[in-house]
Amino acid sequence: MDGNEQDFTSQVVEEEGINSCTKDGSVDFYGKPALKNSSGRWRSATLLLVNQGLVAVAFAGVEANLVIFCKLVLKQTNVEAANTFSIWMGTTYFFSLIGAFLSDSYLGRYLTCIIFQLVFIIGLVALSLSTHLFLLKPHRCEQIGELCESDTQNQFPLFYLSIYLIALGSGVSDPALPTLGADQFDEEEPKEQRSKASIYGYFYVALNLGSLVAETILAYIETTGHWVLGFWICTCCAGVSFLVLLSGTLRYRHYKTFGNPFSKFSQLIVPFLKKMKFQIQSIGEDLYHDGIQGDDTRVRRIHHANGLRFFDRAGIVSDEATEMLLGKGQKSYKWNFNSLTQSEAVTYILRVLPIWICTIFSSSVFIQLLSLFVEQGSTMDRTFFKFQIPPSSMTAFDIISTSTFIILLDVLIIPLYIKVMKRPPKLPSELQSIGIGLCITIITLIVAGFVEQRRLSFASNDGKEMSSLSIFWLIPQYMLLGIAEAFVYVAQMNFFTSQTPDGLESLGMGLSMFSSALGCYVGNFFLTVVNKITSSGQGQHGWVSPNLNDGHLDRFFFLTAFLIAIDLIVYIVCAKRYKGI
């Protein structure tokens, strides 16, 4: 074989090697370019979906009955139990922002999931042991399951430590797992692009199906007094989910970490401050466009928007600016010049903040309703033939409506529309979907208010917190809430991950979850303030009183509906002004 033939053969082999790799810059476990056919895609994504479902069983097994556990075992009032739940959930969501930072900047998504799912398992083991040894069987009690007052107060710190370890493990890994799932699809490949667009919806379905198992089977086990057994089942599910995650280690596609986002922001601010005296010419003139050689090839060049143009000063590369900065011996290009794409990447994060702020109060409503609906159901007739329905099991109707809506839309409705109309449907944008979800939330609250009025009309007059109205009256409000969640949460995940710069998708997911964190604290504060104001007066009960029959939960629902309507108006204004990436 002569030299020309050898060169031609090596060129063909090299081209075939390139064609067999993904086009989006993803790598395998060893850091080499990921191969199309032997990595990622649905085979890897399915393992992550199973992991998500099993983790959801474990987490929801604790979450679903935490309010009831606080009331029955910890002897808390309705408001105290609701606030304990809200603060714990808020902390879980707060940890998601830390998880997004760690996974995008340092650890990577896979390693973040591995480390903190182990923390999650440790928390579940600690909860199971503390419940068995200290809460249900203190040292001076002889029978497991007997609720004793002695010694329990001294053991509460271990209980709270365990549930906040669960919050840490679950919260930090939550934003990394769905984005790791999305990483398994190459958006440069048309066949994989649609799968990547729908993967967040399927992760939400997996989350809901796992919660469905927990809120039916595990909820029944726990409310019949078998708390320890229920918590150990949660621990086993978490252990199996961890093994499933490990099983796909060599097949997952990964992306190199993006670096500290605060450093990126500082690299915009420092050149901006240095060049305050320079004037920006016409759009694009004297601005640094191409980025630094060797930058991550995944980073999209973002088009130049009109808003926040004053940050363009960071990219001025006029002769005067270059001479002033580099002439002083400042050789670090990153701290003196920013490409237009780098500036736009930071300013796009600033542009989503008004939308993000509008989602905080709606998130607080979703969290509060889950706990208040459970308390509402615990006072109703829960008899189904001879079976006593656990109040938290009614959340199954929320989950069923959410999952059914997402699956039918993606698997049946859209394909059927394309087959009949010969063209893809024009679906609502993410921002429009969030608005639709907020409208449905208002309807949900109004329905819940009327149901509560009917529950009060059937309330007993003997001082007990019971009503003869069937718990099945709660089905409409649970199903409406599920449809609202399908619109809001899936759209939020898609919106924030698509509107953050490449390499920071977990940060986008973290922003979505962090709005829920702040929502929990806002909801906790809102509930406390409303209850304080409405209980002012001699002997007057608050709207959410220890005995719901003495309060007016219906008025709380109607007030919340009014505030969501105001939030919707502000949101529409912000959404209309928003210019996307």
C-alpha cells in the first residue's frame, strides 16, 4: 500500500470514528467522546427513570404522612404540623439549588447523584432506627407501637436530624438526576432531539408514579400504626434505586463541568466596571464576539438582545480599551474581556428572574394545599365498604390526573393529531402553559372552598373534629390540582433549563425547585399570619384552627384564590415582556 493509499484509509477511519460519536460534545465514563450506539439514549435514560421512581417511593413514603406523624406521634396541632411539613419541604427544595451548583460546577451530575443518594439512604436508616428505638418504643415502654410521653422529647433531635439528612440527600440530587437523563440524548441528532424535549415530562411521571405507590400502599401501612415497617420499606426502595443507578455507570453520557458560575458572573462584572467610561457604539461594533479559543464547544452563540445592554461594556475591544487594560500588564483575558455570548449568558439569567419570582407564590400554594387537603380529609368519613381510607392516599387522584394528562398528551393526542392533520400541533409555549396552570389553580381553590363549606355543614356538634361528609368529595379538587401541576411544573422545568446557558442546565432545574423552596417558607409565613389575624379576639378561632370544625378553611381557600389571581396578572405582564434565549 503506497503513502497516498495509507493517508486515504486513515482519513476514512478517522471520519467514521467521528461519525460514530455524539455531536454535542458528551463524553463517556472515561472522559472519551461518547459513542452514539453504545451510550446514552433510552436504554440509559430508562435506568434513570426507574431510579427516579424508586427514590420517589422512598421520599414520598416519608413526605405523605409526615403531617399525620407530627400530629399523632409528636402531638403537634394542625398549624404546627403544617408548618413543620412546609419548612422541611422548603429546606429540601433549598438544597436543590446547592445541588445544581455542585453538579454544574464541580462534581458533575452523575457523581452528585451517587454521593447524595447515599446520604439519602443514611437519613432513611436513621429515621427508621429513631422511630423504632425512641419515638414508638422509648426505654421505659414495653410494647412497640405504644405511644409513650416519657423520653420522647429528648430524642426529637435525632428524629429531626434524620429527616433533614433525607432532605439533604433528596434535595441535592433532585436537579442533577433529570438533567443527567436529558444528557443521554444528543440534541444535534433529529431522532434524539424529540426524546430530549419530552424527557422532563417522563421524569415527572416517574416521580408521580413512585409517589402513587407511597401514598397508597405505604400510607396505609403507616396510618395503621406500622410506622417502622413503612420507613424500612422506604429504605429498601432507596437501596434498590441506588443499585439501579450504579448499573448504568459505563453507559451514561456526561458533560464536563462548567466551572463556578459565580466566577463567570464576576468575569462579567469586573470588565464592566473597568470600562465604565467607554461608550458603546452601534450594536456589535467594537464588541468581542467569538469567545476565547479553547472554550467549551457546546456553548451556543446567543443572539444579542436589547435589554440590559449596559453589560455590553464588558466586551468592548476597542484599541483604547485594549491598550489601557493589557498595557498595564494585565494578561488575563477572561478578567478583561467578555465575549458577547458570555455577557448574554449572564444577562439571560437576570431576565428570567421576574418569571421566577412570579412562580414562588404559586409554588407555596401547591405545597400548602397538599398538607391542608390531608388535614381536611382526616376529618371526613373515610369509610369505603369496611375499609378505612388513609387521608394521604387521596393524593393518588392528584398523581393519576397529572401522569395521565402528560402520558396521553405525548403518546396519544399529539401522534393522533399529526396522523389526522398531517402536521404537528401548535402547542402552548412554556410560559403559556404556566399561565394556564395558574388559571386551573384558581378554579381548584374555589372548588376546595365550596367543598369545605359543605364539609362544615355535615360537621358533628359534639366537639369532635369529624364530619359525616364522604372523603370522596375531595376527588375533584385533587384532580384539578394534578392537571394544574402538569401544566406548571413540567413547563417550569423545560423553561428554566432551556433558558439557562449551556453547561448550567442543572442550575435552571435548581431555580425551578428553589422557587418551591421559597414557596414553602412563604406559605408557612402566610398561613401563620392569616391564622394569627383571624384568631385575634377573645375566644375567637383562626381560619385554620386545631379543630377544623371551629375554623373557616373555606375562607382561607378563597383568599388564596384571590391572591393567585393577582399573581397571574403580574405573571402575564412579565411573560409578555420576556425575550427568550
